[in-house]
Amino acid sequence: MKEKKNREHLSVGLHTENAQKWAVYGCLAALLVLSLLVRKSLIGFQNGDYTFFSSWYDFVKAHGIHSFKYSYTNYSPPYTYFLYILTLLPIAKMTALKGLMAVFDIFLAVSVYFVVKIFRPAGYTALVAAITTMFLPTVLVTGVMWGQFDQFYVAAMLLSLCAGLRSNSKWAWIWFGVAISIKFQAIFFLPVLIIMIFKRINWYDAIWAVGSFLVLTLPPVLAGRSLGSLLRIYPDQSKVTVGYLSLNAPSIYQWFPNSLFPYLYHTGIGVAIAACVFVLYVTLQRKMFSRQQMLLCTTLLLYLVPFLLPEMHERYFFPAGIASVVLAFAYPTKIYAAIAVLAQVITLFSYSTFLFNVTPIPFSILSLGTLLIICLYGSHYLMLPKANVATTQEV
């Protein structure tokens, strides 16, 4: 009889809402640990880019803090700060370089959590979105496999968006400055900030972006590096793609021969700018500044800009894929979920040519998929209702 009562007491205890809540947290914690174990199994993968990362690590290891005065890498200064810290740790080189990417993955997941939390403050949706980010194929491949740190600047972009949605003007610009200091591709997010200065943030707070950029970029000057070499980082990065309409990017230029580069290069830039201006026009004309509209506009622009610009890499669509996932969790509809899955597939297959030397699906088809995503997001954006009392009062 006593044993029966104990069993009933245990059953009742586990049936409580508090027990269920901690069980959910336990499952999410287990998934987080599993995501890190998955990354551990991928650390050993090497490709051509790892050769560069390895040589940069060796250079910093040999020169220590004095390495900051040399221009031994075409990556921005923030990456070299982390590289220097890694050389001080008692960790094997490959584990250090790839493990750093896992840290950036977590930072990205945290930024996803904060954005989704704005739209889904109750329940576990934001936490699930963060854990899902840790398992996204493009995040796993970009980080610990490829050794790239796009997650870092995308996380800064999302935090800028988060601040903008909360009308925190200074931090919106500060985080944008951080993103730009990491990788120039963060400029794709600038049209969103330009749109938000008409409702949510202040244009004059852009000085904070300049400030955060300088704080993260100029310290090597104090170590003796010339300012000119720092300013040449971004132009030097762009030289890799000079003369190519597309470098494995699922963009509009997969449908044109590269021989048309002299004719399409400036045209493509002009069309991309025109598309951004058109989105700005629609937004202003319809007064579409609600949080839902801003998130959808962000996702649309992050696809539209690299799709129309020439000289794009496949990884330049990485921010758009993350934004698609954020949108799918913020507004869980079947169409948004399907687009988020399609985005992961397209980006992952576009990676395959460089990383694995296979092209499962022709790029002309992948580009059609990207165009489909843009059309779906674009049509939905145009069909959203104009501002009303509910949206104008939304903070």
C-alpha cells in the first residue's frame, strides 16, 4: 500500500506544469549538447580555405601581439583579435580554429532568440528557434566544416534589427557598425536601416555605427600597422570575384554567360539599387513600419540584393537563409516554414561545388529557386495591409 502511494505521488509530481516546464528545458539543453557533439565530429574536415586559416594562425603564433602591425590576412581586424586569443590557449590548432566557429554559432543562436522573442514573448518558441539554428545545415557547414565566421556578422545584423524593432536607435547603429567591421557583406542590411530611419530610428545616430566600426578596426594602427593597409582590406577582398558575374551564387547571373560581364556589371549594380529604392517607395507610400512588415522587408532585401548584384559568392545568401528561419518562427505559417526549408536546401547545394566538388543540382535551377523565394516574399509584402491603428501603435 505504501509503495502504491509513493508511485501515485511521483505520478502526480510529474504531472505538474512546473515539472513539464523543466522537462522541456532539459530536452532543449540535451539538444544543445548534441549540437556541440555534432560539431565535434565535423572539426576534422579540411578544404582549401583552411590552408589560409592555418597559415594565419601560425603567423600570429610566431609573432604574438606584434602580428597586429602586419597585413598577413585579407580578413578584418576583429577576426585577428580572436586569432591572437586562440594562440594563447592550450588547444590544438584545428580544434581552436574550428571551435571558435562553434562559439560564433552560439552567438548567432542567441541573436535569433532575441529577435524571435520580440514576436513570441511567451512560451518556448524563441528557445526552439535558437536550438534549431544550431542544427541548420548551412550553419554547421559554414562554421565548423568550412571554418568561415559569417555567423558572427549575421548575429550582429540580427541584434541591429532587434534594436531597430525596439526603436533603440543607438544600439541599432552600433550593432550595424560591428557587423560592417567584421564583413562588408553586412552592407546588405543597410537598406533596412535606411527604411527604419523614417519611423523607428534616427539617421543622426549613424555616428554610433562609425564609432563602433572605428573602435573595432583601428587598434592595429596603435601596434604600428598603416591606416592605408586597413582601408584596403575590403577592396582586396572584392578582388577575388573581379571578372566573375557569380561565384557559385544562386543568382540571376547563372542564366548569363560570363562573357557578358563588361555589359552586366554596372547594369546589375544599378538594378539592385533600383530594387532597394522601389522597396523603400512601397514601404513609405503604404506606411509599412510594423514589426512584422520590417522583418519581412529585411528577409526580402537580404535575398533581393545578392540576387541582383554581380560578383556574389554563395555564402552571401547565408544571412537571407537565417532571416527566413527567424521569420518562420516569428510568424509560423506553412508558407514561411516551406520557404525556410527551401532556402537551406538551395544554399547547401550551392556550397557543394566549392566544398565537395559536386553539383547535385544545376545552378540555373538553384537560381530559379531563389527567384521563387523572392517572388513569394515580395508578393506577400505587397499584399500586407497598409498601416492602420494596430500597426501604427505597435512599438
